[in-house]
Amino acid sequence: MRRERFIAGNWKMNKGVSESLEFLDKFSVLLEQGEDIPDAVSVAIFPQAVNIVPMADHIRSRGVNILLGIQNVHWKPSGAFTGENSIPCAIEAGAKLALVGHSERRHIFREDDLWVSSKYLACLEQGVEPLLCVGETEEERNRGLTEDVIERQVSAVFSHDPGIMAEQERILIAYEPVWAIGTGLNATPRDAGECCAFIRELLSGLGGPSLADRSLISYGGSVKSSNSEDYLEQEEIDGLLIGGASLDPDEFYRIVCDAF
Ligand code: 13P
């Protein structure tokens, strides 16, 4: 049986409140005119943190089946951490998910594996579902290190405490090769599928085959409506994490429909 589908838009540092609500209006009209999102498909948006409250209110009032997530969190629930997002506050605002280890956080903001694993653990402890992002740089790929990097990034989160895995109903991971993000250079569906299969094998080794089978592994990196179906056709790719193409409601809707 096919696993659930997971389609998410990472808006990064784009869209203010009015543009975000306009997007939701247009997206819900498209859903009303077309098909509603089936239960087997989760659709999520990760807007800027300041937009979560108004978007959550809007989603509730329009009855749209979209989950909201936060792009970055700190592991402490509160305190003197200027500029960071608290998980309990994000939950109160309406976030159900949190991105952890996105390549822009790892490479621009220098988050290392220890930070990523601390954030992941904090999400579980404080009650928001983490979506772990992993992926190699172009240099690492050229040096044949893709699997080593993925294994290091996955193990950093799960291997030191198997209890972390036992607590979870499923694990959400996005394979996002750094060289494919925002560049228009996407991994071939076959390569992306093989990396997602490799991640599932790692999860199986760490947490057992049943947890690995329930887990949802997505691909991200220059996904558009013109290539989304090719990725979703791959047996091992359960979903997509989309940057640029998720900013346009028509384009995002076309991609979401490919998952139905
Ligand atoms: P693009 O789809 O713009 O390449 O971004 C991918 C991404 O970083 C999603 O998290």
C-alpha cells in the first residue's frame, strides 16, 4: 500500500501578512473549484514566523486543510535568545510542524549536527512534529560523499538515543541536496529516489523496519509543477518540500494535485 503523501511549501524569508492571506484565499478557491485535499495527503506551509497567527486564523475560518509549520526553533522553551523562536510559542501561534536542519540554517547560519539534534529532540519533547532536512553540497557530491553525509546527518539525530525513535509514530525527513536548492539544477528523480531509499534503510537500521516503513521521506530542490510528478512516481519518494514554486498559489496547487 502507498504511504501517505506529504507536500510542503517552505516560503523562507518571503511574503508578509497580506500576501500570505491572499495566497490562502487563492489556494482555497482553487481547492473549492477542483478537488478537496484527500486524507492521505498532508499539505503544509512553512511561512515566516510572524505570519503564523494570522494564517492559522484564516485557515480555521476558511476550513482549509493545510498545516502550518515554523522554519526554525530554539531548543530552550524560553529565555534570553534574541531572535530565536520558542517551540511552545510557535505551537500556541498555530504551528504543528518545525523544519530542523534546513541547509540554509546549516550553511548560512552555521548550525552543526549538535544544534540540529538538540532542536530535533526539543521538538519531540515540547510537542511539535519535526521535519529533518539532510543533503550534501556539490563538493561533497563530486567527491562521492553523498551517502556518507546523509548517514552522518541522520545518525547525528537518532543514533545516540534509540528512545527518540521509539517515541515517534513516524519520522519526517526531506532529502534536499544543497546544490539543487534554488538553482534550477535538480537531482534526477532516480537519484533522488535512491537517496530517499538510502535514508529509509538507515531509519530501518536505527529504529526497525516498521517505523521506517511508516516514515515519510520527501525530496526538495528546484521542484516545479513541470517535474513534480516525476519525483512522486518514484516508489521511495513520499513527498516534496518546495521553495520558490510554492510561493505561487496556482503552481503550488498544480504540484499538490500531482499527489492526489
Ligand atoms: P527550491 O524549491 O526553491 O529549490 O527550494 C527548496 C528548499 O529549500 C525547500 O526547503
